[in-house]
Amino acid sequence: MTDEYLHKMTEVGEKRGKILRKDAHQKGICHSTVHIWVITAQGDILLQKRAKQKKQFADCYHMAIAGHVSYPDTSVETVKKESMEELGLEIDTSKLIHLFSFHEALVVPETGETDNEYRDIYVYIVDSKDQLGSLELQESEVQGLEWVTLKDFAEGIENETLYKQMLPHAKSYYLRVVEELQRYI
């Protein structure tokens, strides 16, 4: 796979040109990513279980869709691309809601590298689980999907039963997501 260019970012979300993905990860340079939380109007959240063969954070739960923003793409273009790649889901961008943006740097246990990201966080609301139909998982990325209620998700983060199984973002990130998602159910 050829290395791709990503948006080089500041920690407050300002674009500063482009950087090779491998350089961003090896040198811990801030770059742009997206997270897409898929929820139903009834308050069910779709989580993905990352593939066991992933180089980073294998076998962890994560939001439904996530990805790096390739240069010169926009975050919304990346949402459309990643949702098709990972789940075979065509996103109607008119129903995509930007929740917030934030910076976070995670140390990747498998490599010791710092994954330094400025993230745009979105929610995609569907009427019901059935509205998604049968999704086509990209096996190299995703081993499975699981629906969890927002209430159970919040409790699992608070008491750490689910938090320990999630990709290790700051607990405050997950709690902020819960707070934001509650506004839409």
C-alpha cells in the first residue's frame, strides 16, 4: 500500500499543509481524523469490534466508523468513504451532524508511537436498526458489530466494564459523546 498524505493539523484544529501518514505516526505529528457514531432514534448505538489482525488496538470496541482524513479531502468526504469501506453503508450527508472537534494523543501500545489526532466527531441518526439493512463488513478492519443502548453504554463507561473493552480514548471523551448523543434521542 502506498503511503497517503494526511492533513497536518495544530492541536486547535488549524490546517498546516500535508504530511505522510507514516511520518505523522512515527513522529507523533498532529493529523486529521473523523469519528462517526451511528445511533437510532430510540437511543441504540452501533459499535464496531476491530479486527483481530489490526496493527493497532486490535480486538477493541470502537465507534461504528472512523478514519484518517486524506489530503486534500474534507471530513465529510472521509465520512462517506470510510462508511462505504468499513461497513458498506452509504451515508446521507444531509443527516450527518457534527457534534464537536477535539485533540487527543494516544500512545499505541503495540508500537510505542504517539497517535496525535485532531478529530471531527459526527453522529448519524437512523430511524431504526433495520434501516441499515445488511451491512458488508471489511474483514481487514472490522470483525463484528454490536448494538448497545445509550444507557448501557454510559454505565459501561462509568463503571469501566465496557470502557476496558473500548479503544483507549480518554474516559472524558466517551462521556462527552454520551452527553452529546442524549440531545438527539
